[in-house]
Amino acid sequence: MSQLQLQPVYLSQILHDVRPLFHYIIRPLLRAAVLVMTFCDLAPKTLDHRVFTFINVNRRQKRLPSKQLQELIQLKKRRQAELKKEQEIREKLEKKKSKEQKLGDQKLKEKQELEGKRLLQKKKRQETLKQQRELKRQQQRETKCRQQELRRKYELKLMQKQQFIEQLEDEDFLCNQQVILEAQSEKIEDIETDVTPLLQFAKPNLSETEFVKHLQRYIMEPGLLRLYGYPTESTTHEGCIEIFKYIPHQFGLRGSNSSESENSSSSRSPSRSSNSGDSCSTATDCDSTETSEDEEDVFGETKKICARCGRLFHVTDCFEYVSHKSCTFHWGKLNGTYSKGGYTTQYTCCAGAKDSEGCERHSQHVWSGVVNGINGPYSDFVHTLPRAGKTAGASKVYALDCEMCYTERGLEVTKVTIVGYDGQVVYDHFVRPTDKIVDYNTRFSGVTASDLCKNKNKNLKTLKEVQKDLLQLIDADAILIGHGLENDLRALKIVHKKVIDTAYEFPHPLGFPYRRSLKSLTKKYLKREIQCGNEGHDSLEDTQACLELMMWKVRKYIDLA
């Protein structure tokens, strides 16, 4: 037989020899491996179907015991259940993720919309603030123009009055000497006590009605009341009161101190708060050096500047002192003097130099209660009212002066004195301040702690009681005369429009905002000394001096006419 013919024979013989080997050795090994992989969960999940198909085939061939077959079937079912459960879990997770993604997208969209709204609101606020700033600038420009116009009118009026005063000064001394001689010849000292104490009262020989008629030309214009710091109606807050305090050196001169001791322009003058006795160098209070606005820090504390030493101190929003530091200051005025070494400045209290340490010490700092610029709005001021059934030409004239002390809220009134047309006292009462007193200011006011003690002084009233009394006494048509009267009305919290201020009618040579003191005016025009004692000022003496100054002015006008 050939080689090709023997190949099939050899092949069949090999298969015949290998079949038992496969049947008894290789196939059982494969089956055992499949079982091990199935029980140990090592087989890929894609092979489960094939494995069980192989097992089922072997079962049909009666190769696998029934018990093992049942176990494999149960294992398959459990595996399928697990796969199904895992699939459900995956689906739930996917649904949850999709839901969370939708919620996140929705929140992001809402956030973007909210940011857009905020940007629009911010833009609107910026536009509103811009408009408000423009409006404020426009109002400031208008206010500045009005003030400049008032300033021009004031300077013109001042020039005319100065010329008029210069003409009258030469005649003043002779007229006063003549009156003194007449008084001596008539033995005025023997007249009854109810006769007027005013020397100038006898000269014009005018009734009160005629005197009021002549005083009409000296009543301050409404526009000047605000400029000089009088309480006026607010233009922005209906029914409220505002007080404009002059900002130093905006108008007028920045010159050094005047040669007159009373005309000192020192901004740190710790002199008497009521302007009836001491000079005010500017339209601000004599004793105030605050900045244009109170500065508030992050803790809600407000910075104030001491009216005496010029140092900073802090108060709370309720005006309680945060710290209690002592104040070292000069109580006198800083005046310029000529000596051998040339022109020097020194304080009247201790003759100390300008930069010398203070000669007096107090336990706390003080302030005036107002700051530069607009103060307010205030709602606790009262207005004088027109008197019902008042006949024409029956207006009254009074001279007013107040003494004040320093409290935690600034200056408060402690004594009120009013005299009538003839110089007689109409009203004179001590007033108990509503806030805690820091300094009685006795050196300048003459008011002591015993004067304000209920047990020691029965003639003591509250501010509301004084306001009630004054509203019954003074009506809207009455004329009030005083020196620096805006401070008195501010302390009394009364709004009155018919006022005559001797600080305005007898202007300082340097012009507004400088002022002459009542002491220097009395010495120059009435030829007598006031405020000479060491126990403080006498409010009665100051009111009579103001009244006599206006009588002197009216008399000079009548003589000139």
C-alpha cells in the first residue's frame, strides 16, 4: 500500500487511541475546572450560559448527579437575581445622578438670575446715588451762591454802617458827659427805686411803641438768621429745625488776633459760652473747635474735639464719655501785644505763650453740642406764636441773656434773664439741665452747684417749664435783643424770627465772621466797664448793656435825621 493510502488509516488509529484519553482524563478535568470557577465566582459572567448549557448537555448524557445539578441551577438563579438587583441599583443611581444634575442646573440658573437681578439693582443704586450726588452738588452750588450774595449785601451794609458809626463816634463822649452832668444836677441817686436803671433810656425820650418802630430797621433778615447759626426751619425735613454752624475761614479773613483783647480770633477760646459777654472771633461758638462732622469709628463711638484744649475724646451714641481723661487748658484769650522784642502773643490768664502748657486742669473734656455744618434735624424746638387779639403797634421789646454749663450733650442753659423796655427785670430763673453736668463753667457764667440744687434753690425750673413761661411772655411779633442771641435761642430750643443781635449791628472791623465782645462794645459806645468781677458774668448786666446799645444806636439815628 502506498503512503497516501496509509494516511487515513494512521489518522483513524490515532483518534481511536486518543479518544479514551479525552473521555476519561481531559473532559473530567475541564468539567471540574468549570465547577470550581462557578462555585468560586471566578468565571466571567458572559460564560455562565455556556457553562450551564455544557452541564445540561452532560446531564442529558447522564454524566452529572442530580443533587449537584440542582445546586448549580439554584446558583444560576441566585446569580441572575444578583445581576438583576445590581442592574436596578445602577438604574436608580443613574436616575438619582440625572435628578441631581437637573437640580444643580436649576439652582445654577436661579443663581445666575439672582446675580443678574443684583447687578441690575446695584446699577440702579449707583445711578440713584449719582443723581443724589449731582443734586447735592447743585444744592451746594446754590447755597454757596446765596451765601455769596448775602455776603455781598452784608459787606455793603457793613460799609454803610461803618461810615455812619465813624461820624457818630466823635460826638459820643460829649453827649455822655452831658447826660452825666444832667443826672448829677437832678440828683438821680435820690429817685425812687422803681425808676429805670438805664442811662440811655432817658436820652431818646421815646415810648415803647416809638422805640419798637425805630427798631424795625435793625431786625435781622431771614436769610442772615441761618448764616449766623440761628435755629431755622429745615428745608428737607418738614416740621423740623436745623442749625447751620459756620465753617471757619470759608469767608472773611484768616488774619491773626486783633489788637483788642476781646476781639481775639483764637479758635480755642475757652471763654464763656453765652456770647453776651465774650467775643466770638467767628460765626461759630466762642468755645467750639469741632471738625465739620463728627467722625464715627467701627465701634460706634463718636470723636469730639475738646472746646478748651483742642484734643480728641470719644463719646458713645448716647453721649456717654468712653474715657475720662483730664483736660489742661488756658481759660484766658490769646492776645497779641507789642514789647521790646516785637510783636508777641500771650494768654490773658497766665501771660503764657501760644504753645505753652495750659494753666488750668479739669477732670474731663467738654464740647459745645454742635458741629460745623448742618446740625439736626431737631423735633424738640418750640416756636413763638402770634398773640390772639393783639392790636397793631402793640409789639413788645425784650433783652435776653442766658448762662450755660457744659453737659455730656454739650452746652445747656442754667439761667435765663429777660428785661423789658425800661431795663426792669421781667423774667429771671435758674434752669436745671436735663443731662449730666460735666462743668458748671462758673468762671464765666457765675452759676454754682448750689444754684442748681433743688434743696438749696427754690427758684429752679426745668427747660420745659421755662419754655412754657417764655411762650406766654414773648409772642411772634415781639423783638428780642441780645449779643450772640443764636446761642441763647439754641440752648432754650426756641425759634424766633424777630431778633436784633448787637454782635451783628456793631460789626468787627475785619468783618464777618469776626465779632466784637459785649464788653468792648459797652466800653467804646457807653463809656463804662462791665464783666469786671471775678465771680462770673451778670446776666442782668449783660441784658441791660445790649438794650442800652440799641437805645444809643436809635438815639444817634434820630439825632442824625
